[in-house]
Amino acid sequence: MSEPKSGRKHASRKRLLATAGVTGALTLGVITSGVLANATATAAPAPAAQLRHPLAANVIPFRDATVTQQADGSFTVSWAAPGVRHVAVYAGRDQGHIAHRNAVAVGGGTATVTVPAMGAADRWWFELVPDRGESLTVADRSLHLTSAPNFRDAGGYRTADGQWVRMGVLYRSEDMGRLTDADLAKLQRLGIRTDIDFRTAGERTASPDRLPAGTRYVAADVLGDISGISGLPATEEAGSQMMQDLERVMVSSENAKQAYATLFATVADRHSAAVVYHCTAGKDRTGWGSAALLTALGVPRETVMQDYLASNVYRADANAAAIAQLPESIRPAYKAVLDVRPEYLNAGFDEVAKKYGNFDDYLQQALGLNGRDLHDLRKRLLVG
């Protein structure tokens, strides 16, 4: 017997909400009154007054550096290092052991090169060696997991004072309940040791995480277990407002403060690495977690925004498929829920300013971090 139209419509909406990853947040009317051209976002240059001398022997001179794996297996490697005349590029399967026997590419201080496919590897790493200053090792941010396209490295960004967030120690992801055996094996080889799950109890029950053997699992519910769904957006404006309200909840609610305090404490512990943190779509709860971490590490706001908006690229196919299931009249409203938009993240930072005055006070008052905690976090996660 065929499913009634009303049942199909309800099921379609539930599938869409699961894709959006905000199922627990759709009661925001009760809770509160109230593209990136390239998937590998680059760090924006810091103001000149904040830059250390780019040619000092112990300074990483690169202002920008990205790696993008192409469909044919080749890599596009780009960098900008003002004051440097020559950069040699070396490649390896292990970021800690890259041989310097043969360069895979060379270029000037600012260049974009293509490195042909080099064979199978869980992840290819590229060390950029300048003629003056320290080298920088980077990789394609995406792990190219077939079951989780928004699983990506949270590092590889430049801070305002010229340091870089380490790659290979922090990852952000979407739902990990659908990981394939091949993807699990890849994560095992890459050394994933800790999984922080931001989802509600209902989400965790519906799609339990699949984890590499030996991985420590940490439940850190950002939203709390809110039962029922209400206030589904009827217009694009309503959808956008709902997502902005959600962002504010993720800053100031008790559940959120506890969850993100757990995130900071876990990533600061060297025994936890490598750490992956995630929600359902990897864009909202995970997005604020990444924004908070990167901001605490000194990454400029424009770069933080680029990382946030990159979910639109990684989730483009999934979002398009979800939207295609719906009548055209309501697609704009649900697209607003599926998207990440600048005004959403800005609502979170506005809430920080409103409730705490500034970001340092948010870290201290909401997440319980003191100066020593932040010093240790930066020492562990930054290079340069």
C-alpha cells in the first residue's frame, strides 16, 4: 500500500532536517525570542604591523598556502611568501618524514604549481621549503571520505602574527554513523584517537558513530535533548532568522557552554590527538566549535568565516539532493536551513559581544579558560 501524501511530506521534511543537522534546534521559536570559490580556504594576510620579518631564519614566511587534490589525482599547490625568491616543494605520505631527495615542484615567492598524481596514499603531504625562513607542511584539507564529504582538517590556517594552525591533529566532520569500512580503516591509519559528538541523544541513538578501534568517544551535547519539532520555517527570511537564533543559543546556553568547554579541554590534551569533533551536517554546532577554536588561536575573522562557509562547498551535492525532494514553493526556506551564511556566524559573534563584551571574556566566563589554558592550547596547536 502506498504511503499517504501527508506521510510522505512529513517523512521528506524529517529527512531534510536530518540533512540540515539542526533537528534539535528547530524549536527555536520556543527556546529564544528572538562560496567559497575553492574548498581549500586560504588565510587572509595580516596587517603589515602584525607581521614579523618574513626573512628571519626562524619565521615561517608564508602568508598563504593551500593544496587541492584534483579529480585526476593531481594536486594544485599554491603559496605566497613575500621576500622569498625560491620555494622547493617536497611530498610524502607521512608529514613527519618527508624526504628532500627530489622536489616535486619549484617556484618563486608567489606561485601556483601542479603536481602530477603520485600513487595511492591515505593523504599526501607537501613541505614548502623557502630559500630563507622556516618550511611549512600542508595537505589538502579534505580527506575525501565517500561517506562523509564534510570531514576535513580544521588546521592549515595562518594566525594574525604569522603562526600556522597545525594540520593532522584537529578534524571537523558531519555524521559519522554512515562511515564505510574503507573510510574507517583510513581514519585508523591516520591516527584518529578521540571523537567528540555534539549531537543530541536522539540523534546519537538514530545514527550511532562508527569509530576506528581504540577511539575514545565523548558525548558533548550542544543543544540538549529537546523533544518535538515546531516552528518549521515558511519563508527564506524565517529560515535565516531561525539559523541566527540557533547560533546565539550555541554561544549562551548552558548545554553549549559545557560542550565547547569539553572541546577545548580535549584538544588541549596531547594524548587526545588526533581529535575529530562533529554534529550531523558538520556545519552549525561544528561550525561554531571551529570558529571558537580558530579565533582563540589568533586566526583572523575573515579566515574563520572562510572556513565556516566552506561547508556550502563540501555539502553542495547533499544539499541539492535534499532540496530537490521538496516543492519549489518552499525550497528557499529550507535552503536557508541547509546553508551556512555569513549572517549566521556573525550572529554568534554578536551574541559573544552582547553577553560577554569580547571574545577573551567569552573564553574565560563561558568556557572557563584562563591565560595559562590559552597559552598551552596555542603552544600545542600552533607552529612558527
